[in-house]
Amino acid sequence: MKSTLTVVLAALIAATPGHAQTTGTAGDATPQPKVPAPTRQGLYFKPDAGIVYQSGDFRLTAWGFAERLIDPDGPDTFRRVRQGAEIDLPRIGDHLRIAGVYEIDLTDTNAFGINPGPAGPLNSHDFENLFVAVQDAEDPAKFRLLFGHNTSILSRDDNLSSGNLPTINRSLILEEHGSTNTFGAQLGLQVQRMLSPKVTLLGSIGDNRGGLNAQQVKFSFGRAVAGKIVLTPISDDKGGRKLTAGLAIDRTTGIRDRSFNLDTAVALAPIGGVAATGTKTSGEADIAYTFPIAGHPTTIEAEGIYSRFSESRSDVYGGYVMGQVSLFDAPRTGDLDLFVRYDVVSLGADHLTRRATQQAFRTGLNYNLPYANKLASLHVEYGHSRVAGPDAIVSDRRSVDEVRVGIRLSLQQYVRH
């Protein structure tokens, strides 16, 4: 007899695309489970996933990623050194399985001699992801219910692998929200369900003021609630066209002793800030369209976020727009993308008569190296930041020019479009 949990979850995803059951012979009303396609067994490498070990219906997928940044005016650093894995246990029903996921970031430890300073040994603070899930046995994007430590669902970039970011940092509005520990890693419950190929719903409840990798691990279930809808009205693999859009809301209470900080575009050097405390109420909208131009894959994307902090009576809004185009893509020549990005952030408080406005322009290139199967790439980025506003917000109003060169190695292909 199936457990109550299995029955409830199966009912939740019964209408999910790809889960329709077939009937037997005429007059036989007994549903027959869909027989899954044969799965490759043993140990092998899958470029879009990582190192895979498959034994029957058990699967272990491990990945890794590292990026070294070269600063012409300062010391070189590792932006990310991550290792993670997903353990997919044998299915517990026709369409469900239990899975466990972890991902650690070694850049804030002294593991492998990455940081010469007293960064400390590997510990719980280094987890970027750590959760258990009940999910669709074949495609977690169709259904996943998880509990643990995971990224927020508010922004389109939050659940994007660091190895797949077209720029060194995410948008300024999102990176700067991280200064309040409100959009970052959280502890709690999250659910994702695809209603149709064009509509996906996400929801979470927990505490996103700080997770396992925060300085002070804390958890108060229910203080952070978020919801999101993702629409995909166009998805044409053959024609190279895809349109996605998202709308999200988030409410987090009990934010104390925090500030919303303005930072430069590339180095994230502080240039100002105001207090950000109380209850945070946020709204987000994003859109991305991929299409070919003379046969070259091209993507244009944009995102906007607004947040209000009740106790400090401060608010911030901003966003970005970015375009990127692939100039060529072939095994012998590699894969070269050019990108241009504009960010703007406006920060203010009720007791101040003027707001601060920050703008940033970024441009550069991503080059997947020849014969590397998109697993090794070169990244060059230039960023120009400027800010204007009252002294009560802006601490450094100089225009800033920054250049970084990055070398990326990964066990997962770096795909931009």
C-alpha cells in the first residue's frame, strides 16, 4: 500500500504535462503506468550535467565549477570554486522519487590553498545548497517539493548556476539586495509545479534572512513568504526562439541591523547605503527573449525589482537590460559571445528629500575555447559605475572604471542562449 504522502503528491502532479496514464485493452479501466525509456547504466560523463553514475533507477550526478578572476590593478582571486551533487533514489511511485542535493562553495575557506588568509576549514557556512526533495522522477522542473537550504525564487538569476552567468556578477539590484540577507539563501519549504509547458508556479515559505552560509544561522519558519509565476509563451527549439517572463512577490519580516548598500558593478566595492529594517515587501518582473539574427543566437533580457522596508521607511527600485549575441560557434573556432548591459538603482528614505541614483554600464565577451566542448571559457568584462545623490546616502561619488578577466573551468557546459 502506498504511503499517504505518496498518494497526496501523486495527486498534486496528476495533471502535470508528461504524466498522462494510458489505459489497457477495451473494457479494462485499470491505469497502466508509462514505461520509462531505457537509461544508460554505469559511470559516464554527460556534458550538460556532469559525472553520472547510474545503477538501475538510482542515479548520482556530480558537478564542479571554478572561475579565476584576473585584476589588472590588484590581486587575482577565485570568484567561485564549487562542487555539488544530486542523489536520485529509486522512484517511490510511477512518477515520483526522493532526491538529495548539496553544493558547496570553497572560495571562503582555505581548502586547497585557495585563500592564504585565516578563512577557516570547510564547514556548514560553505553550503550554497543543501536540501531533500520529492520530485518528478524524470524531470524535476515539472514538479519538485523540497525542504532545506536553497536559493530564493524571487529573481530569474537566483536559481541560475554561477557557471552560466553571462557577466561576472548578477544585476546590481539583485547583488545589492543580498546586503540585507533577504534575497539570498534561505531555510524552508519550496514547491515548483509545471501546470503546462507554458505555465510554471513556484512558492516558498521559510526564513530567507540568513541560511547555513550566513554569519549567524537562524531559522523562523513562516517569516519569509514568496510566490512566482513563470510564463513560456514561445519555445521553439528548431527555430531557436524562446520567450520567458516571470512575476514574483516576496514578504520577509523581522529584518534587524541591516542596510541596503550600493556597490560598484564589477568589484562590488561599497559606495553608499541606507538602513533597511523591518518588514521587506518586494515585487519583481523579468523577461527574456532568445531568437536568431542572421543565424546567430541572440538574447535580450530585462528585470525590475522594487522593495520597501517598513521600519526604516526606506525603499529601492531598479533593474537592468542586457543583450548578447553569438558571433560564431564551431568546435574548431570555439563559441564567442558579445554582451552589453545597463543597470540602474534608485535608493531613498522618507526622511531624506533626495534619492541616490546609481548607474552602471558593462560590456565584454565570453569565449568558449576551441575543442573544449563548452567546458572551458575565457571571460573579459569592463564596467563603468557612477552614482549621484545626498551625502546621507552616497559615501563615494567618484565614477569607477573596472576591468576583469576570468578563466572558467566546469564539468557542465557553459550555454548562454
